[in-house]
Amino acid sequence: MPSKYRSPVMDRRSFVKIVTASLGSMMAAIVGLPVIQYFISPALGKTGSDDWISLGSLDNFPFDLPTLFNFNITQVNGWERSSMSYGAFVLRKEGQDPIVFSDVCTHLSCRVNWDEENKEFHCPCHNAFFDANGEVVSGPPPRPLDQYEIRLDGDQLFIHLTEG
Amino acid sequence: MAENVFSWLDERLGLKAIYDTILDRKVPKVNWWFTLGSASLFLGIMQGITGMLLSVYYVPTPDHAYDSITFIMTGVQFGWLIRGIHHWGASLLILTAFIHMLRVFFYGAYKYPREFTWITGVGLLISALGMGFTGYLLPWNQRSYWATTVGSEIAGTVPWVGDFILRTLRGGTNLSALTLSRFFSLHIWIFPAIILATVGTHLYLVIRLGISHIPDKDS
């Protein structure tokens, strides 16, 4: 190559290297950055609910016996419409507002059962026990059973389901 | 620091030797037609990456395939981009590979000692067409359903063994869930495995034998 065409700054080879590297990084970024969004966008979407669920008449629930009420909520996850099942234990006491516990163990979200013989909630996953008021008796749970916010409309009981 | 890390790795892995062999090898004076192999390789890698990403959300069952693609297009951020690259890249790859083949043919680059490179190239083109045929069914829309119906019907016209081929393609007499899942398996496992091995051989031969110069009056 005649010397008048030769750059004093860099040779052809380094120029090609720099151009290849910058074009390559640009293309990688154009594809790569959207990929992050592509992966995490379903995690950011709100799928939660904020509903008042009717549990029917208070008369359905006996005094001093935590009674399980099951209900289903339909949710859309991606392309699938699925029914999520929930459980609530209703505890009535004479002269007091009812207390409604979530049946989700506060340890790692297994479902608790009421053991009438020992008057305890029992979570079978890691052998956790809660008393009738939801307080931890033994086992790994970090806090008492969660309670739903309630509303009474005459003798009709409603609980507030908030998620997400 | 970076230099130290590099020389530590280079001493153990021989990175410089790999670089010199692959990127600094001697080539004759060539023209732009000689870039189509690299272009096909680049597009193939893009198809691999976007394909893996699509499999995050796609499901190959008749009751959800179409819905999952609708979800990719409308429910996932940049889903349209990932699928768009996969969709258009597929057509472009066939185009670049085909013109690459024409270049090799018209420059006589398939001749001794490069016959086997040509044979692996033919395998790659057929595999790419196989990827196109199997991938076309996966959206499970009207167009893909009937395209596969027609495509497998054509395969069924082969004398004697046609019916057997048609049934094997469809996984039974009819186009069904079995067809979709076996096309999916072919598309993401079997063809990619074949292509990976064949591309490896193809590139090894290109590097081992070097590329032939553009024919001149003497040749």
C-alpha cells in the first residue's frame, strides 16, 4: 500500500478488530438486554387478588371449634387459567367477633390441620404446632398463624383476601 | 492484571494457538460471496439462542401450544422480538446457506480434497430444511397444521414405503398431539444434535484444508 494511504494512527488489522468488537458488542447488547426483561417480566406482573370472600352465615360455624372453610379463586397465569384453593379456619367465641385464620403455615407454607383431640393446629411438613388462638406451641414457625381481616354483614361473614 | 490472567490461561489452554489456527489462518484473495458460511453460522447461533429462550414459555401440546405463543407475543416483554428473530432468522438462514452452496458449486470449491466438506454441507442444508419443516408446525395454527398435513402427505406418496413414512412422521394415521410432540423433539433435540456435530466437522475441514481460491484461467 502506498504510504500516503497509510494511517499514522493504526494499521488495518487493529481497525478491523475494533470495528468487529464494537459491532459485536452492540448486537449482543441489542439482543441481550431485552432477554433479561423477557425472563423476568412474568415475575413483575401482578397476579394478586383483592376480594371480599363470603363465608356464608355465622350459624354454619360452631362455637370454640376451629372450622375449616375451603374456597377456590380462579387466576390466570401466563396462558393457563387455574383454580387456586384456599382454606380458612373460623373460630367463634361466645360474645366476641369471630377470628379467621389462614391455614397456611407461617414456616414454609404447607397447610395446617386442626387436631381436635389435642386442641392444636398441626403442620405435618416440619412438625409444627399452634394452639387454638394461632400461637406457636412448638416447631419452627417464626410467627403465629396469619389472620384474615373480617367483616360482618348481619350474620353474614366475609374475609378480605389480599395477595400479590 | 488482565494480561496476567490471559497468559496464565494461555499457558494451560493454548488460546493463542487456537486463535492463530482459526482466525489468523492463511486465505487466498476472496470476495464477499465467501462470507456466507460465516453468516450462516452466525444465524444458526442466533436460532439456537432465541430457540432456547422461546422454550422458556412454549409448550408443545395441542391444548396450549397456540395459547403459549400468543402469550409470548403479547404477555411477555420482548417476546415479539425473540420470536421475530427466530421466525425471520430461520428464513434468512436457509437463504444464506443456499447461496453459500451456490458459491461453492460455481467456484468449484467442492473438488478434491474438499469433497467431504461438501457432503457435510449437504447434510447441514437438509438438516436446516428439517428444522424448518418441524419448526413450522410448532405454533399449531391453521397454517402450520395444514402445511404439515400437506407435507406429510407428500412424503406419503413415496412408492411402497410412503404410508410407513407418513405414519412415522405423524406418529399415527392422523396429525395429532403425537405429531406435535415428536416434531418438537426433532426440532429442539435431534436435529440440533446432528447439526452441532456436522457443523463441527464442516468447520474442522474448512480450517484443516483451507479454502480454495477463486478459479482463474489456468484452472
